[in-house]
Amino acid sequence: MLARMVIIDELPFKFVEREGFLDFCQFMQPRFEMPSRRTLTRDCHKLFSDEKKSLKAYFETLSSRICLTTDAWTSIQNLNYLCLTAHFIDDKWKLHKKILSFCPITSHAGEVIGRTVEKCLLDWKISKVLTVTVDNASSNDTCLQYLRRRLINWKGTVLNGEYLHMRCATHVLNLTVREGLKDLEDSIVRIRSAVRYVRSSPARAQRFKSCIEKERIESKSLVCLDVETRWNSTFLMLEAALKFQKAFELLETVDSKYVEELTPQSENDTRRSSKVRGVPTEMDWEYAKDLLPFLQIFYDSTVKMSVSRYVTGNVYMNEIFGIGGLLNSFQESDDFGLSTMAGNMKKKYDKYWGNVERINILILIAVVLDPQHKLSYVQWGN
């Protein structure tokens, strides 16, 4: 149980050698001999090995097919990692999610990723694979071609792996929204820079809280910084920042360092640091305010399709086609900025979903099997 606690709560191994924890355990049960951090490390590894052995045995008796999800990224230390996750339904119709591997890889090349996934599948003795969900990087096309050949040899595919490749819907949504946000990049960068400034030190955060109090803004939350490559976090950043617009405007008058740090001193400074373009203007806040309800639609769809506790394949078509219809209507808007943004997004949308024949047919099958929709809905959608 001690090893489980360390794993579940993500505690450091040296936690068991800390004085306060030792005193507590001594008080609770004086006869308990606390293991050293090295012993605890071995215990955690043994627990992992036992769980892996149990899961392997379970996979051998599993009657359903397994859907895989894989993603690769580079850490701030410039190291490449890959995560492989299995999703499956057991004989009692309960959905499961298990992380099979989290490992370093030499590069993001398609064949390297494919061979890494193959090695993992061999280790787990998994061959019955229904789909592999990946993002839309071109290297993943090569990865899926390699995996398809290997799975066909193992006789583990459906229809010779024709529908093995599943494109990540939320990643396509991310690409679509980011395409639309390009025209508003300067406004978003200025707001992001303002948020980064107030979160960069406790002293600055305190000055900002003082501005919030003076403006009598009632909110228990505070601003949050986004991840620039994830548009849904940008939505949350803008949503939070808009609540404190007046506080940011007051900060501009009481904190000279705020204006000085965010405003380039010369044209050369702007070219040297494109991330710093001045404090947010009134127009920036208006843009963000008008944009938020539009982004809310995409955010809700992203949240709905990225959960892992219940099946989402049956809502895929409804969400995606619904967004396509909304983009068409926004293109006809009287607001030129909104219409232009929707047009740019529709081009990216059509690249992946403009032709129904490019959509994995298993998604349509999932809709047919949904009692709420059935075949008539698919025919109507097409």
C-alpha cells in the first residue's frame, strides 16, 4: 500500500525518509519498519511488473478488439517521447483505458514511431487491433502504413486494415481554429503577454490583485496562461482575462514596468521579439469579447470528444458536421472579420472533412449503431 500511495499521489521516493512522515508512521504503528527509498523503488517496480503480467493475461482472454491511441512530442530537454494507450470494452460492456507504454524514441520519423508501436504490441502480445488514432502529422501516415502491413501479417485487422487509420478529431479542430485565429494573432499575443507578466512573479501578482480589489471585481479565480499550440487553452486564457479587463487597464496606469516590459522600444526590438507587441488595447479586448462565443462552440466539441470515460465515436459525426454547418452560416455573417475568419477555418475544415469519402467509415457505423440516430441520420448527414 505504501508503494501504491507513492505511485497514485506521484510522491518522490525519498518521501519515506522525511522526518514528519516517519514520526507520523511511528505514532500510528511503532512496529512498522519503514523501507528505504531504494527498497521502495524496487517495490514500485515489482508492483508495475505484477500489474503488467496480470494485464497481459487479461488481454489473452479478451474477446473484443483494441483501439490504440498514440502521440509523440519533444520535451523542453529536447528529448522525444511516445505514449501508447489502449481503449477497449470488456465482456461486461465496460469501457477501459490503459497506458501501455511511455518511452523515449530517437525521432518523430514515421517508421521509427511504427517500429516502436510494433515492439510494444509484441511485448503485450496484442494483435487484434481495430483502429489506431493519431494526429495529422505527415509522419503518422508512414507510421500507419507500416503498422498496417505488420498487423495484416499477424491476421489482426478488419478488412485488411483499410479503416485502421483514425484521424484525431480534436487535433483537426485545433488546426481549424488556429487557422482562423491567425488574423487575430497580434491581439491574442498582447493579451497573452499581459497575463504572462502578472503571473511571472509573486510581487506582480500581488499588484494585479490590488488592481482587482480597487476595481471591485468579484472573482475567486485568477488569470491562467495558455499553451500556444493548444487553442482550447487559449480560449480558457481569453475567457479568464476578459473578467479582469478593468484590472489590466488600471495596472497600465499604476505599474510603469508593465508598460515598459511589454512595449518594444524600437522597430528593431519588434523584429527581434515578435512575442512582445505592447499592452492590450481597447480593440484587442473587443476582438476577444466578440470571439469568445464563437470559440465556445469549438471548445465544447473538443471537451465532448476528448473524454475517455465513455464512448464518443457515436457523437463524432454529429459534432463535426454541426461545426461545418456553423462555419457555413458564419461565412455569411455581416461582420467582415467574423466572416473572413470563418472562411479561413472552412478551408482547413474541408481539407479533412469536406469530402465524406475521406472520413473513416467506422465513424458512420458507430452512428448507425447509436439508437438515437441509426441509418437514416447518416443518410441525412451525407
